[in-house]
Amino acid sequence: MKPISILIVGCGNMGATHAAAYHQMPEFEICGLVARGDSKRRVNSDLNATYPLFDDFDQAIAQTKPDAVCISTYPDTHEEFALKALGAGCHIFIEKPLADTIAGCERIISKAKETGKKVVVGYILRHHPSWIRFIEEAQKMGKPLVMRMNLNQQSQGYMWDVHRNLMKSLSPIVDCGVHYIDVMCQMTKSKPVWVSAIGARLTEDISTDNYNYGQLQIRFEDGSVGWYEAGWGPMVSETAFFVKDVFGPRGAVSIVAKDAGASGKSDHVDSHTKTESIRVHHAAIDDKNHFLKEDEWIDMTDEPDHQELCNREQKYFLKAIQENLDLTDHLDDALNSLKIAFACDESVKTGEVVRF
């Protein structure tokens, strides 16, 4: 079959990783790299390639006429680029969040249905075997579940530039939170009842209407509860920055990533998806209240790295195109997790509980 020509828009961290995935997949053919700065040249250099380079998206899509577009730009451009790509008859792989507003997400989903083109959102944890196992083990613990998660990043240098640019569109609990809200929804298979959240602006480097630390709480219909926190910046503490822990009536499941969770690793992108090992604790006790079973350790040291996870995302994108997969549930889940995240953002800014 003829390779799928793909235009890559945004060549920073995620765009470069996706470009590396397409570069080694014979089913795809990169027809251009689009970015305003030098990142597109770095991608060509890193891949030892000479892909056509563009500064302007409109020019690039008109000239290359791609079959598909990979969008890894800042969230405030997602809607514009996605609608233009769909309008040009392209399939889309787009980094999360799908858009920076709910209305924008709905417009993209509507356009995808209208055009019949595939839209895959970059929920990388859905392609991670360790996180799939983590969710499966959590579902064995009964109901209600108590879910505790965070990802705080002590960013500096280039990554602080990235985070400040991201916060021109979204807060950390929205941008990162959609991943872990999605995980909570998979664990409970339940609908949220209400959310509450708090936040703090710890730097003058961002606008006065945003915050670089936030914590959210969700109550689900089945009685499950969850919290998630995210902070970005050079002032963020690395103590307990990597917490992934769930417990229910039957016991607890925890990700124990001693290396990825170590000091100095909070801003390493590979650390964000690592599990290394999963600890399963059983709550069953005897007539003297002693545990009947010792904790189990599930070794995940052979888990895929960040590049391989991106490769798997693109294999799924390829499968969606080639096999005409129905992505209705995929897009509904992406919209649902973002609705919950934006409700949490509203709670931070109003100081009120938001009910569904």
C-alpha cells in the first residue's frame, strides 16, 4: 500500500518524538515539518533526514496535501489546526488536550463525524501495558475506590519555558490532569457527581488569571473519590512528586517507581510514565486481625520507554485509519475527561464546588 503522507505540526518534545516514530514506520511518509523556530531543523538533524521545512501551517498543508496531520503544538492552536486539517480531508493525531475549550473539542468531534476522518488524541497511558495492569488491579479492590495521584514538576531551563508557554492556555491540573482523570474514570467506570479544587499562583512569570499549582478532588456516583495535584516551576518540591496509589475495601494497588520517583527526576519526561513495579496489598485478615497474604510485587522493569509508547500510539493511529475503527468512545472519553478538568479549573477560580 502507498504510505500515508503525514505533516507534523509542532516539533518540540512530543512532536519530535512522534516524528521519530513516523520516521521508522514504512506505513507513514513524513511530507513536512512545521514549526516557527529551529525545532524543525533539530528534528531533521536528529533523524539524519531532509524533510521539507515550513514556518506556516496554511502554506505547508496547501503545498504538501497530506493524508494525515500530527498536531503537537500548544493547546491554544489545536482547534484551529485540527479544523483546517479535517477541512482539507486529513486524518489527525493530536496531542491532549483535544482543544483548549469544551466548545472547541465539540467542534472538532463534529467536523470529524462530518468528514469521516479519524481523530486520535494522545492519551499515552492508554497504550502503556503497566498502566493498563495498574487499572486492572485497582478494579479488583472493590468499591468505593480511593485514588491518590500527582505529578509535580520542578521545571527549569528549557522546560520552564515550555511550562510558561503552556500556562498561556491552560493550568497544570487541566493540561496534565486529563491523563489521570481519564485513569480514574477507567478505574471506576462511574460518572463524576461533583468536583472541587484549589490552586496557587507562585510566580510572577505567568498571567494573574492562572496558577502553576493545583489540586483537584472528584466524587463519583459509585462513592469512589480521587485527588490529583500538579505543580510546575523552579519552586516546586520534589518530595513525593510521583504518587500513584489506589485502595478499596479489598486492599491497595500502588505504583512504586523508585528510580523514576527519585529526586532530580520530576522534570524528566521518561519518568512521567514509568511504573517499574506495582505493589498489590490484600486487606483480608484472620480472627486475630493479622493479614492472610503478604503483599505481591509485580515487576514492570521491562516496560516500554517514552519513545516506544509514542511508537505504539502511532501504530494505533495507523490501525484506526487502515481498519476504519469506530473512535466514538475514544473521542467521548477525551471530551469527558476534559469536561471534568475544566470543571476543576472553574472550582479553583470561583472557590465553589462544581456539580454535574
